[in-house]
Amino acid sequence: MRVVFATRIFAPEISAASGILRVWAEEFRDRGCQVTIMTAKPPRNAVIDDPSGVDVRRAPVKRDRQQYVRGYVSYMSFDVPLAFRLLFSRKADLYIVEPPPTTVAVVRVIAAIRRTPYVVRAADYWSEAAELVTGSRFILGTLRRVEAWGLRGASMLFAAHQPLIDKLRSAGITTPAMPIGFGADTKDFRYDNQAPPTPPVFVYAGTYSEWHGAAIFVDALPQVLKQHPGSRLVFYGNGEDREKLQSRAHELGLENSVEFHPAIPPAELSPILAGATASVASVTPVPRNEYAVATKIYSSLAAGCPVIFAGIGPTVEFLRDDGHPLAGVAVGYDINATAQAMNDAAAAPLQPPARAELARWSVGRHSLNTIAERVAEVSIALAGERPNIGK
């Protein structure tokens, strides 16, 4: 069986999606499939280390100044060539598609022409997320129609969780969908017997955009410094809010306490998380974020690092009700509550035996490999059934 991934983002580009799709590709390969990745050339200076037995084909793409493929001009610079790459390449038995919606729509067109089923990794409902960055009714309406059209043609949506499926159903998208949950690549993220640091260090690892609201941790840090002098808040990653966060740190006189670093590979990030007091994550409390999950927490837990989460959404229920009792704490999107959680973590940091226990639990419950097994099994069965295409 020939399986083709259509994704603008793939390893070695540093993102949650890159790690997820690499594990998926390796699982299909291990099941005897011929796997091809149609993706974009990586950012400058990225070191390519493709998985063996996987054919990764990269094409030029427009990136922003932070080296991300972000925004619809960049998306189209990938999507238009992708249509020709898929149309004139060897016929596939199955396409696996990573959003944005324009990529999914392109694949639906090519899938109809070539009579090939496709499935979508549906991690978010883009049409609602876009409301955070534009108020244009024309843009939002067009995006909503394009997204719905692309998703309706799929054989299966592998959705992040049930609340997202419920949201898609309320939007009239009735495509078969399966909640697959979240996880970390436990080959990279693991605990290595590090002790918590003195003074405390809090790590934010990942993207920080409008819907994340990471500024709350900068605003909370002055209260932490009063009780725990020398504490640091360290960002690894990029995002639209970087200049805003840097400016806010400067306003509060925190230049020596808040650090900003570019995204780094998982294998380098893992020991940083393992040796941090806690990782921090947030989701802005707006209605369209009610089903958004801070997926970065799973990498932290796999590295034995507890989490402080501020905001709304399923992450709250996970940390309060479903997760390990050592996994961390969820608070409302409130500066004082966030500062108190950071102070509590600094006063009683999780020690090595407890961190090792947390990491073991995470490997058993939230490994990307387990999720990839479910995705591959269902996808291969769907491709074998050859459902109607272009319906």
C-alpha cells in the first residue's frame, strides 16, 4: 500500500505536528506501507535527519521572518505546487493530510481526480481560531466554507478529542471522526534523573500566539521574585506575540529574569524540561478556545516535569480530574492565581523519585506511538475498503 502525507510541516521543523507526523509515518512504514512525505523545505540551518525507509520530498515555500510557514500567502506557496506534485506523481492508495484548510481542499480536489481516499489530522477548528486574528466577515466566511468542504470529503477525521468533534458537528460537518487523544514522542522526551533547580526555573516551550496568552506568566513573575529571588521564566519557541512579551518584560524590569530562545529539537528540549521547576502553558479564555488543548504539556510530563496551566479548555479537566496527581495544577486565567501556583511549585519542587514516576506514567498513557498504531490501523482499513471519493 502506498501512503502519501501532504503536509507543509515535517521534521526537522520544530513543532508538535512535525513530531506527530514523523511517528505516524514510521508506524505506516513498519506495517509494510510505502510512505512518501510531500512537504516543504525546512527552515534555514535545519539539520535533516529523515526516518529510514520513508521518502521525504521537499519543495520551496515562502516563510515569514521567524521562518514559519504561516499566513495564507505562505500556505498558498505550498498548496499550489502541492496540487501538481500530487497530480503528476505515482498514484497513492491513501492521502494523509495536515491542515491548514487550503491544503485539505487541494487534496480533496486531487483525491477526486485520482480516486484516492484521504484522512485528515484535525487538531483544531481553524475557522474559529481565525477570529482571533481577523474580523473580516469575508475572510472568515470564505475560510469556513473552504474548511467545511475539505473536511466533508475525507474518509476519516482523526480529531484531537471529543469536544472538537462536537464543535465540528455543530458546524454541520458530519464526516466520520475518531478522537485519538494527545501524547509525546517518548523516544525524545524522557526523564534523566535531574533534580529541580535553585533558584527556580519555569519553562514555556512552544508557540506563543494570540490564543495562547503567554503574557500572563510574565505578568505573574514579579510576585514570584518577591518570594523566590533569582527565579527565571524561559521561553523556547516562536510566535506572533514575541515582541509583545519582550516589551512587557522590559516594562516590568524583568530583562534579567525572562529569557527568549529559538525553538530547539526535542532531544535538546527534553533535559531542559527534566531539570525545570515546572513548565508553564496557557490558553486565552475566549469562547472559541473552549475546546483548545495545550498539547505542549504532554512533552513536559514525559520528561518528568510538572505543569502549571492557566486558562480554559480540556487541559483544565485533564490536570484536575484525569491526569496523574503529580502532573501539575490548572488555574484560571488570573495573574494572582498563576503567581501563587508558580510560588507553590518553587516552594515544594517535585523531587527526582516523583519525577521518574510521572515520566513512567506518561509513557504508559500518553505515547505518540500508541496513537499512531490506532491511526494506521483505521487508515489502512479505510483505504482497503476504497470508499466513494468526491462525494
